[in-house]
Amino acid sequence: QIAGGLLSAAGTVGSFMSDERLKDNIEYIGMENGFKTYEFNYLGSDDKYKGVMAQEVMIDHPDAVDVRNGFYRVNYDAIGVQFEAVG
């Protein structure tokens, strides 16, 4: 399962795979701490999450983004945004 592997591959506490290439059904929901936030599901999963797009975060905060297995992940603690599962 793609989503489970990606989430567990996040590594550092507060860092999650946030590469838009791994997401589906992306819907803009608002702003949090100056960042656009979205609801989405990871490819291969129906579970919904709220978070940011790494490609957008990289523009002004490249220090909060790194690469793992060829995909971007965001350190949410560094940008003051909450990554969360949506019920």
C-alpha cells in the first residue's frame, strides 16, 4: 500500500510526504500560518488528510523541505502547520 509506506517513511517526527505527485483528489481548503492547505488522499488510499504541497512550500521555505526516495517531504513543525487525518 503506497500511503502507509509513505507515511511510515516520513522519518523525522513532524515530517510527512507532501509531494503533490503522490496525492489525488486535492482540494484547496484555506490558509494556515501563511501556507495554502488542502484536503487530499494519497494515491492508492481512500483516507483523507489535510496538509500542504511541498512544491509550494519550497518557493519561500526551501529549508523546510527535503527529498526521500525521489519525493519531497515537508517538516510541518518548521512551518507551523498541522498535518492531520480528516474524518
